[in-house]
Amino acid sequence: MIHKSPITPVTVVFKANDDNGEWRKIHQLDLDSADPIVVERLMKKDARNRGATFYDKHGRRLWLCIPVR
């Protein structure tokens, strides 16, 4: 018998610095940890449309592979 581990829900919060240097929430996604494609789509859209760059909670830059049109 194979036991599958339960899928853990994850909350991903996107924040940006405002003009005063304060962090404010831009997006919050509550999602299934087994389906990260939702986060990837949002990141690619913001990178393309807003010129956004992304960092993890430790300040390390996250790199995206975005095809050039």
C-alpha cells in the first residue's frame, strides 16, 4: 500500500516598496503546494508588464525564464 503525503496549502505574498520605502502587499495567493504554476504565471506577467523583479524572504533574487516576444 502506498501512502501519499497530504498536500499542504501555501500562502504566497508579493510585496513592493512604495514611495516612502514601506513594504505594501500587491498580491496574496492561497494555493495548493503541488501546483506552483499559478505563482509562476503571476510572476511572469508582472515581470513583463511592470518590469518587476522578485526576491525571496532572504533578499536573494529569483530568476525567471521569460521568452522575448
